[in-house]
Amino acid sequence: MKLLFTLIAFLMLLSVPVIHADVNAEAEEYFRRGNVFYNNREFDSATEIYSEAIRLDPFNVRMYVARGRAYLEKGDAYRAIEDFDYAIGLDPNNAAIFSYRGYANFSRAAFDQAIADFDRAIMLDPNDGWSFFSRGYTFFNTGNFYQAIVDFSRSIYLDPNNAYAYNNRGYLFLILGDYDRAIADSSEAIRLDPDLAFAYSNRGEAYLGNGDYERAIEDFEITLRLEPNHPYVRDNLERALQGL
């Protein structure tokens, strides 16, 4: 698959404010320790430490969200959703938490529920480009390509430096046979992120579709330099070489 959806970027772009003024110093210390484990990708330890923080401060939204994030990284979507559900109960107007839960639902292929979560996040914060991006990716997985293009376009409007959004929209144009638009979007993704191997691969396929074999070969060779094990590229390179 040549669309991109990165959990790390998703988690870094969202933030959850504190909704109560009282600070439990001991719980905050556990929370900080949990963050250290999380940032070191030691997610088992992170969930244990966050759980202790929650025991000490059971009404702190950030701590449920943090533990939910760690569960997501562990691949435990159901426990993540439990934490996000509780956090939403504490702060029902927080767009970021709905986006987190949307990704958790996406990760367990509950696409309708994921779309509903992203819908809610967008309603609460219509200027969050990442929620449009995430909903667009989910629409793609349901086969609704045109709605996915609409959402990726909105994401680009809100965040014109999002190389992933250009790449993904370009890939959709590619599979719909609109090679010129695919080339334009892939080129913009490459301009924004010159190491984005997927964008070179997608543009190469679009060039191949247009019969521009030399440019296709160039893009496929760059793809392989960036990611030697990139799927399908060697076959496409062979097709382009045969077309010369």
C-alpha cells in the first residue's frame, strides 16, 4: 500500500489540555516517569507507571489519554479505547481525544466507528488538518476514494506542508487513472520531503502510465536507493525498462 499513515506523527500532533486546576504532585511525578518510558518506546513500563498515576489522580484526563496512547503503541486497541472513552467522559468537548479514539477504532478495522470519531473531532475543531487526513485515510480503506480525496484536499488546505497528504491524494489520483494530477501531487510531496520513497514510487507509476519510461525509471531507481525492499518497485522498474 502506498498511502501513508504514521501513528508517531498522529500522536505527536495532538495535544490534550489539563481540565482541572488541582495538581497531585505524586501523580505528576509518575506521569513524567511514564512519559520517559513512552518516549523510549518502553510501552509496557509506560502503561504500568501511567496506571499508578491514574490511581493517585483518577480524574486527570491527560493520564488516561497517555495510557491509551501507550496501549495503542502496544497494539491493544481495546484497552486504548477504554481509556479514551473514560477521558471523553471527563472532557466531552476535546477534539483530540476523539481523534485518538478514531485511530484506535481504525487500527481494529472498525472503520464506521473511526469515521464517526473523526467526524466528531472535526466538528469540535474544524481547523485540525490531521483529523481530515485521518478520516480521508479511513475513507480510502472503505473504498470511498472520492471522499478520501476531498478530505486529503481539506487537510492540504489547512496544512500545506503535509507531504503525506499530498502523497496520499496523489496515490488516489494514480489508481483513478488521473496521471497528471498524480504526478503533480507526488512532486509536491517530494519537494516537501525529499526522502519520501512512496512519493517517488507513486510518481514513477504515474510516469509509467503516461508512457514516460525514462522518468519512471529514474523515480523507481531513487525509490530503491531510499528503500531497497520497497514493494512492487522492482517489477515496475522492469516494466519501464521493457517500455524503452
